[in-house]
Amino acid sequence: MATEPQGNLGKLRFGPSDCLIAMFRACSRDPTESILARLRCMLHTFLQYHRDNASNEITELATKCCYEAGIWYYRILENHASGERNRLGAIDISIIFENDLFQRCLIACCLEITIFSNRLPCDFPLVLQIFRLAPYHFWRVIELVLRAVEGLSRTVFRHLAQVEEKVLESLAWTSDSPLWEEIRANEGHLPMCQQVMPPTQLEDPNRTDVPGVDVSLGAEVSRSTDPQQPPSTANRPQKSNSLHLFARKVYSLMGRRLRELCSTLGISDELRFKIWTCFEYSLVHCCTDLMVDRHLDQPLMCAIYIMARITNVEMPFKRIMTCYKSQPLASKSVCKNVLISVGEGDGSVTGDNNNGDHSDGILTPSTPSTHYPGPWQEKRGNLIHFYNQVYTTKMQHFAEQFAPTPQGDTPPLSPYPRQWKSSPRRFRLSSSPSIYISPYNAETTSPHTSGLCYFFNSSPPERLREINNMIKTGRSPNRRCCAMSLDEEEEDGEDGPSAKKLHLDDESALQRRLRNVVNDRATGRGHDQPSPTIKLNLH
């Protein structure tokens, strides 16, 4: 029996719903059989792995995970396909169902959900190794799942977020990763932060109050052949592709980590911007020398040390590493087990094995890469050895440009990702029509929200009755989702100041769902997300 997801509105079933079947039949080529065959094949492979390598008890648990993964797969696929059909305005969405790589990654992600939920001994990225899927391909379905899934528990949500971080920080940088093929296609560079993030999401230390920016300057600098040219502050964000989306995620993650480290180490904002400029330069211009089979936190800590030393700030390397190890989820191996060299190889990404073909399986940073002839040729050491023997040879000249001068002249600093609060999750209340609840208010409604909206404490009671009637009749005002938003009002009540109360005017089954959702949100928050008590009062 499958585990009942939190917030589920109907009985779980293994197999496509009537709605999904209708979408299959509307395609120019009905994908029903191919989708089922792929799912069965992957679940069989997963089970066979555990039959060969685990006890009967573990195998039974793996069987349960497969059954639940099949349920999640069809539900998530339906939600995603429905959203894409509405977005594209097309009935035939065969391209989604026929994308084998996407479908395989989605099935793997559904298995990862059930592996974690059922505590099956199968630590990530083992599921990718079983299916020979590249982490760089896998991470792109995680956000899609988090957006499309309904009933996902908070702990599973956090787990998938941590899985995404593992891919971004290390698993995507193995020498046989498809990432390198995309970097080569981008003239051998990872895109700069300003090329992948809009100006509203960046802190630009070089920006003045003078209106207007000469974007031609950025164009010229981006075409410069001088490897020591600092990143331009005037590049426009470019059209998104998979590499740009990856780079955006990387910069957001590492911007947050650097901010946390600087706060703990007592580093000033001025020095933080210089460290960030150095770190971004290392990724844009030296990633093939510094990142192959390594971890993003390694060049980040090196950037902290080299810029502190260049600017005469007392900051011992051991203090930086001690601070890093105190961070949540930090791994000691990041500081103790760093790739220094690969024997007679040059360590660059030039091998033929880096073409996205993972027929030999997926490797992790803790295992030797197939790019290198053998693990006996690898030389490893601690982070200080890496800094002295590898990092400084590539970054010393660039960092020295930021040394204090009598004139105070230094190269321009790179824009820094702004610190944003995580976007609140939406909760599905009804699937016919699609109605959600989210903490946006009337003035800050999510730009993705469209359709009929109800704002507590501001919308008239008639609007709520209209939504209730929609649920009873199963109709929708348009083909897009109907979103319901919480307009939270602070007031002093029996729970003390800042207790938040939500007022409804019409008792209904929908309101009972709302009450349950709000109560779950109030009681299910982790210690890292404190919040006032939320009550739902019906009048």
C-alpha cells in the first residue's frame, strides 16, 4: 500500500489518470505504451540491483519504493504536462512525453523521493549510478518536481533541495560530466553572473546614481582575449539555456555560502565583493583547471584566503577551514581530500570520455574518474596543498590587482547575488479546477499566478462563494490555474503580539481544507523557519 501523501485529495492509483490518458491520446503519437515500458524497465532495474546486493528485507522495502515511485511519476507527469499544455496553448505535447532523458530523470527523481521517505539504504547519488544518469542532467528535473508535485512533505522537499546542492557543488563537476561539453561550446567559459541573472537580483558595487549604462562596454569586454580582464559590470543577461540555468543556480548557492562565511569570519562587505570577484573569475576563466573533479567550496575558501592576504587582512587559512566545517552539512573531505594532480596527465578536460556517454556508470568526487587511467596516478592532499600547488598558479596574478595602492585604484568588482528569502510554496487544494493556497497578498501576488484569486481580508465574500461553486461543478474560469492567496494580518490576540488570524466568510469543504493546510504550515515548520502561530477563524 502506498504512503498517503500529505495534502492528498483523492485515492492514489498506479497508472495514468483519465485526464493523463486523454492527453496521451491527443498526441500525434500515443506515448502510453512507451511510457509504461520505460517505467517498468527502470523499476525492474532498480529492484534487480537490490536483489543482487541486499537482504530480502531490503528488497521488500525497495519493492514498496518502486510502487510508490510509479504513483508519484504519473501524478507529477500529469501536473507538468497540464501546465505545459496551458503555457504553450497546444493540445499535442508529444515532445514532452517522447523526451527519453527527461522521462528517465523524472522516474529517478520519483524513486529518490520514495527512497528517502521509506529510509531505504540507498544514499544519493546511487540511484543515478544504477540508471547511469548524469547528475548534470538530473538536477534540471528537481525544481520541476518541486513546482509540479502536490502533497510533498517538508522533509522530502528539504531533501530534494539538498540533493540539488550536491549536484551543483560537486557531482556536476566530475571530469566525465556533460557539463564540460556545454562549457566548451560556450568558448570554454562558464557564463558570468551578470550574464545569467537579471539586474534586480544583483548587488552591483560599481553602480552609481547616474542613470543609464553603456552596455557596449560589456560587449567589448566579454569579447576580450585578455584572460586577466576582470568581469564586466555591464553585460546584459543572455537568453537562458541549460548552461545559463546551471550557472545561475551555482552563483545563487555560492553567493549565499560566501555571505554566511563572511558573516561568521567578520569580513567586511568591501572585502566580500573582492572575494566574490575573485571566485567568479576562477569559475569563468579557470574552471577547467580548478574545478575538474573538485568541489565548489574549495576555490571559494581559497578566494577568501588569497584576497584577505592581498588586502592585508589577518585571516589564517586554518580559521577559514574551521569556520567552514562549522557550517551545516559541511563535509570534512572538502578540506582533507582534494585532488592535487593526476600523474602524467595534464588534468584538463580533453578526453573523449567527456561526451555525455555514461555507459560505464556515474562516478562521484570520491571515486576516480574514467578520464584518468587509474586512481594510483592521482595525487591528493589537503586544501592548503591545493592552494599552494594549484590555485595560486592560476589566480595569483589576478588577485594581485586588488592590492592596496596609494591611488586606491582596483579593477571593477563583480555584481553579487542578492539575498532573497526563499519563495513560499503553494499548496494544492483542488485538482478540478486547479486551486492553490499561497502566502502572497494582494499587492505581491506571484507573477506566475493567473486566473481567479481570493485574498483573505480584502476580497468580498462573493468571490469565495464563486470559487466554492467552481469546486462543486468542476469548472474553471480559464485554462490556467486558479490561485488562492493568504493575506496575513498582524494583530494582538490571545496568543500575544504578531499572532496572525485569517478570516473567512463562507463555511465550506474548501475552508476545511484551508484550515488543515494552515494548521499544517503552522505546526510543520522547521527550526530554521520560525513563524508566528497562524489561526484560522471562521465567522
